[in-house]
Amino acid sequence: MSKCQIFKLHGCPCGNYGSDRECTCTEYQRKRYLSKLSSAIIDRIDIFSSVNSIKYEEIEKKFVSESSKDIRTRVIKVRKIQEERFKNDNIQYNSQMQKKHIDKYCKLNSNGTNIMKKLFSNFQISTRAYTRILKVSRTIADMNNRREIDSKDVIEALQYRKFIGGKIV
């Protein structure tokens, strides 16, 4: 099993949908193009991220951002939290959790539970997508030193389940 897989997908056949360039595709062509990616594959993706093209002027701007060293420190801290949590479970990380682990370690507070109930009924997401959201929420809670998953963690995890066009999958 691979640790990380990255997929790249354009929003349409011409590749311009969602960019500054003009898309020449019809709505029908876009839907047909995206429908080729099966829901079974979509369900197995943990995080979706849209990356838009930028103009040259944007590249020249100076951005204040977190250093790679600081990010690495945070990742190591979260990995240690997860390794400690799972020391008796024969797994190391949230991504490896199965149902029994999710039931044990992905405790939602009442606000988190309410959001997940609404999400499940309003967006008709699959059970597989639901568990992916829980795992990502657990990781976000770990990053924020929370034992329970809060509504903030669920909402942030949902941002990573937005497919092309903003649909939550």
C-alpha cells in the first residue's frame, strides 16, 4: 500500500475551467468529463485541493508564510500524538484507522455531531466519504491539541472534500 498518492484533474476537457483563461466547453461536456471519474475512486481520496494558475505579478510579490522548518515541527508533533494514541492498536497514523479505531478515537462533541448529521443528510455523502471526513477531522483536532473533534475541525475537514465546482463529495 502506498503512503501517498496524488491525482491531478482538470475541470473540463479543454483544461481552462476555473482558470483565468476562457473555457470553451459546454456545461454538458464538463459534467460528462467529470463523470468519467467514478464515485468509487472519489470516495478513496482523502483531501481535494484546487490549485489555480497565477499571474507573473503574483509570483514577484513577497508573502509572509510559515517556514518549512516550522511546518516540519508541527508534523512531527502530530505524528507523535498519533503514534502514542495507537501504540496498542498496531497502526501509527489516523489515515490507517479502521471502523473500530474510528469508533474509539473519533469522538465528536455535540457541535461536531450536529454538523456531521446535517452533512450526511443534506449532501448524501457515502459512508466511505463520511469516514474520510472523520479521519481528517481527527488529524485537525490533533493539530489543535483537542481530544474531541469540534465543529471547527469538521468544518475545516469539509473544505478538503470540495470537488471541482465546490460540490462536497
